[in-house]
Amino acid sequence: MKVYISVDLEGVTGSTSWQSTNLGDIEHAAVAAQMKAEALAAAQGAVEAGADEVYIKDAHDSGRNIDITGFPKECRFIRDWMFSPESMVGGLTADFDALLFVGYHSPAGFDGSPLAHTMNRGNNYVKLNGELCSEFLMHALYAAELGVPSVFLSGDEALCGHVHTYDPNIRTVAVKKGIGAATISITPEEACARIRAGAKDAILNRAACHLAVPESITMEINFKEHYRARQAGFYPGAVQTGPHTVEFSGKTMLEVMTARMFIL
């Protein structure tokens, strides 16, 4: 069994400040260590569920946050970026049996995390078919198009609720709650224990997960800077619909993700 784990940083327990998000920042080392611990917990759960290949994507910023020592021998690591449409699930193919998300966060437009954003901090929101879109949703829909089920997610409480509006059978673990600029987090040890157990259970019950892909998809991006919308409007198929807003419609998530790669 072949499992893919995409790991972000802003949704791990304790992560609260933008000063923890960049390689070399004063708060980064401690949060990156927890990012590793939660990735390791998910990998251990996957192996316990029978996975004999576990691909782990460092999907945050530099793509080089996770110390890869100490993982099960079944693990392989994807570091840095492939510069391809699949982005945070780079290298995902149809032969994977399950996709897991660890350390994910609320999207731009939500108030469930002080680190809420979608792909970057240059937009006020991204929507798919009129609904606020998280990084989870974007990549899970791409995976669903390949036939790979998204089965597990850990992150902030608001994101877990967002996930369940699309598929209530995806197993989620909320490791923190955002209130204003603050977070209320569970302990690192408890987070890892819940992630390990949740990942195992999710993979064993992966057949229950079915994320529906819309027949057509319209992506709307509202940029913080008006000139970004103007620039994006020149992408083939994109239409500037307001001073800060651009839309792109596609028949597949691959089309939408390709557009996103250039305009977002």
C-alpha cells in the first residue's frame, strides 16, 4: 500500500506567529521540530495500517523544514518544490492509495487561525465555485480527480469543520483553536498521539472517503493589491471582474491548478 502525506507548518500545535514560518526565523526551529514530530506520527500510523511506501512532502515555504532522520524505513521524502501544478502534493500520482494532510490551516477569509491564508499572503480570499477555498480543498480535489482519496487531516479546529462540509468521513484531528491573534493548543505529545491513531484509523477505513469533484470549477481570487488582479487578468482564460478580483474557469482541477500556479 502506497500512502502520501503532505505536511504544512501553520497548522501544527503551538504554531501561532508569522515569526515561526520562515527558515531561520527566531521561532522557526521549535515549530519545525513539531512539524517533524507530527509528520512522524502520521507516518507511524500509516505503517501500522499496512503501508509499505510512505511519501512525505515538506509542503511549507522553503520545502526544507523537516529533519528527515528517525522515520520508518518505509518513508521517502519530497523536499523543496517541483514547480508543477500539483504544488503541495507534488509527485502525487494515481497509484497512491490514500492522501493525508498534516499541519494544515484555515484559509484566507476565515478567522479560525491567526495564520489563515491560501497559498500566500497576497490575497484576501480564494474561492472555488463561490465558496472559500483552503489549501486542503484545492489539493484534495486535485487528488480526487486522480482517484486518490483524502482520508485524514490535522490542523486548526475551524479547518476541520471546513473539511467535513465536503466529506464528513475524512478523519480530522484538531490540535488547536484560533481566537484573534492567539491560539489555544493541545500538548505536542497529545497531538502526536492523536495524529498517529487517527492516521492509522483513516487509512484502514479509506474506502469510506469520497470527495466529489464538480463538473466545472470557477476559481475567484481577490488580491490585496489591485495591480496583481490586473496582471492575473492577462493569463489566458482569466477575466478581471473587479479592481482586486479575477476569475478563471476550467473543466478539471488540473486546469485550475495550472492557472493558479501562474496567477496566484
